[in-house]
Amino acid sequence: MANFPLPSQLQTQYLQILQSIKPSININDLNSDFVIRGNVFAAFASGLYGDQAKTYNDTFISSSSPQGLTLHGQDLAIPQLQATNATSTGVTISGTNGTTVSPGDLTFLYNSTGITYTNTTGGTISSGTLVVSVQSTTPGAITNIAAPATLTLIAPPNGINISASLTVSLAGGSDLESTDSYRSRLLSRLQMPPAGGNATDIRNFAFDGDPSVRSVIVIPFALGLGTVGVYILTGSTDIDTAVTQGQSIVRIPSQSVINNVQTYMNNHAPLTMCVSVYAPTEIPFSGTVYVDLAAGITLSTIPNSPTYNPLGLTVSQLIMREYGRALYKVPVGGWMLGSASPPGYIVASYIEQSMQQWLSAEVDPVSGLTIGNIPILADIRVPAIGVPSGTNYAITSNQIVAPGTINVVLGT
């Protein structure tokens, strides 16, 4: 990155040169015409340097501004992934037999978030119920809802009850791709251009196949020689924000997204390569954490932290939340320990470290500040979680983890 002088440095240089030419000038006289001209010159030159700096930075993807990245993306035909709407093929409404519903007739409300959804399919109520597909009216990861859940109909038509049941998760809602993620994809395409169907090509095909795709794992020889398994994720990418705000985290793609990516693969992957697109299998993981509470803290204490505890959770709930946060961050197939080959693992020490970052009351000897964002725990211990024994828990290459039942035990 180029270094350009600051306005104060330009002014100093100007006055030093001026005084060397005309020693009689008092450069400390702020009312002097020479000093005033120096200020004007410094401001003018600084603007030119600033424009040069922006032009220089935007020349390279690694240092480009968001606006510059858009231009680089246009050159490479790689647009930034836009926010997408959540969809579901399974919302059950109830009412009077024979009542007809057309697409767009119904508006559903999810009370926890205030997000609304509309039906994209219709039909006639039979045996008291009708299953319709729905889509969120606004985009974003916050529109995802894990099934089962209850939706409320806003001003339902005659013959339709006010309550509806979500039986298939609302999935595929994604936020606008972050600048860092977009920069990484552009650099990847520049540094590893299309090469006849290598792993990078397959990964890029998956992103191109559907705008809601946010993460791609490529598994060579998934079903034998000549086969490739592609696991895709949609929805929540900012796990920290979602967990802290209590948002529903839905990462498993809908069948329509899988179909879109599969079709794109069929049309673009090398003819000799058999590519199959899958959704990972989400497995619930239950665990136990042993804790020592900081002085004056009980499990029922509600720490006051609008930033890190906006929902007003108790200490017990926060401990379970942070165990879950660590599990949500386990990549598809688990963490690889010393090898790039399966199996991967849910790592006990990683869970412990993540919880310390958020909840430890221990003081950093260098900064003098507590380590945790919410300092409530004097000590944390996550015991061995391997089965039948061992420190870590092995998972297969097609699995992703979600929190199950988390037990909190006092005393480490």
C-alpha cells in the first residue's frame, strides 16, 4: 500500500522550504499570508494525494474498496452474492373444506422476528388442511426459521384459521455477501483461474449455480473413481451475530437450491466427471461443561450487557449459548487434526477456548482487562467428548453440528 504525506506534513515541508528561501519569514505567525497560503496548499495537495491513494488501492483486489471490488467483479464476471429470500415447501394451514387459496392470498407473520411471508402456491382445503409453499417478503438470514414452528396469518380470508404450522424449515435466506468473502472469491479466481474442472472450479460452479449458496465443500472420489461430492450451505454465515441475537440458524439448503446447483454442475462440469450435490446432514450434539462461577455470580444472575447479552439471558443460559456457538462454528466434516483426510472432529479444547473468549473472568496480565466479553466464569472445563473414549468426537465428511442438550455442572 502506498504511503502519502499527511496535510500537516505537507504544510511543514512547504513552510520549511519557504523559510530556507526567505529566512525573514516568521512561519509561526498564523496570520501571515505565507502561512495561510501554506495551509491552502497543504489541503489542496492532500486531496490530490488522497485521490491517488484511492486509485492505487482500487487497482488491486487485495486493497480495493467495496466500490472497487464491484468493478473487479465485473471484469471477472463474478458479482457479489446478493441477499436472498427464505423459502419453504411445508406450511400447513387449516380451515373449512372447499376453501380455495391462490398464490399471494396469504400473509404469514413469525412473531419472534416480525418477518412476514407470503404463499407461492395455492390449492383447496381438504380434510381440514392444505400444505402451501411460502417465501419471505424480505431477504436475509434472519428470515430463516427452523421447523417445527408456528406462523400467524395476518387478516386471513374467510374459511382459514389464523394459526399455521411450519413443517419444513424456511431455508435459503442469506445476507449480502460480506466484503471479505467477496474479496476472497475474487482473489481465488485471479490466482486460480478455471483449470478444466479442479476443486476450485467445482467450488465456483456451486456459487454460480444459485445465489443463496454461502459455503461449499468439495469431496473428491465421494462415491468412487470419477465422482465428486459437493456439500453446500445456505443461510446463516454470521454465526456470532445470529447466536448473540437469538436468531434461528438454518444452514441446510432447500431441495430447490440443491437442484439448481446440480443442474449447473451438469451443464458446466467436465463430461468425464460425475458431480453430485448434497446438503450436509445436521447432527445434534449434546455435552456437559463444568464451571466455577466468578465471585458474586450465580446461575440465575442476569449479566447486564446490552452488546453481548441483549436478550437478558441468565448465566446458565449464557453458558449453554456459548457451548452452542462453538458447535455451530464446526465446519462440515469437523476440524481436521494433523491430516487433510477424514475423519474430522468436534474438538473439546476448541469449545473450551471459545467459551473462555466469551465468558472468562480471568484477567489478562498484559492489558489488565478480563478475557471474556461477559466475565462470569472463574474456570471452565469441557471433558473428553470422544466415543467410546477420547478427547474429541469424530464426525463424517457429510455431517455438520448443531447444539443438542447442554448440561451445566458447577465445579471444575
